[in-house]
Amino acid sequence: MIKWTVAGVAAGAASALYLAYTYHPILLHGAIHAAIFTSGLIGAYFAKSLTAKKTGYYVAGALPVHLAIHFVIIRDLQFTGVSHLLNFLSLP
């Protein structure tokens, strides 16, 4: 299952870095961005090897790397209010 996590990390990083280098408020870039993120899952679905466990490992690898690149390199999520949702230190 480590290969699914590594595939997720690679896809998450690739999709966020694609958006970092082609950042425009155009919907097409967002669609390509999402397709790169889910490319491993789409391939596994058509190969008939997709399971819930593999999907979990893939997303667990992809999402942290993907969000880290959004926050650190692109810095676009700070302006949309998402950073306030993720600020757990402000909770009582």
C-alpha cells in the first residue's frame, strides 16, 4: 500500500505545482488541476483495481502535500478564507 501513498504524494504535488506555474483565474486550469490530482484514481478505476482502502492511501498521501504547496508556494488559500477554517488554535 505504500505505492498508493507515494502515487498520491506525486499526484498531489504535480497538480499543485501545475497550478503554481499556470495560475490564472480561468476555470480550465482548475479542471486540469483536478484531473492531475485524481489521475491515479481514474487509472485504477479503469484497470479494475480501485478499492476504498487504496483510495484512502492515495488521498492520505496526496492531500497534505497538495495543501502544503497551496499554502506555502501559491499562497492562494489564505485569501479565500480557507486558512480561517484550518486555524484550530482559535478554537475555545
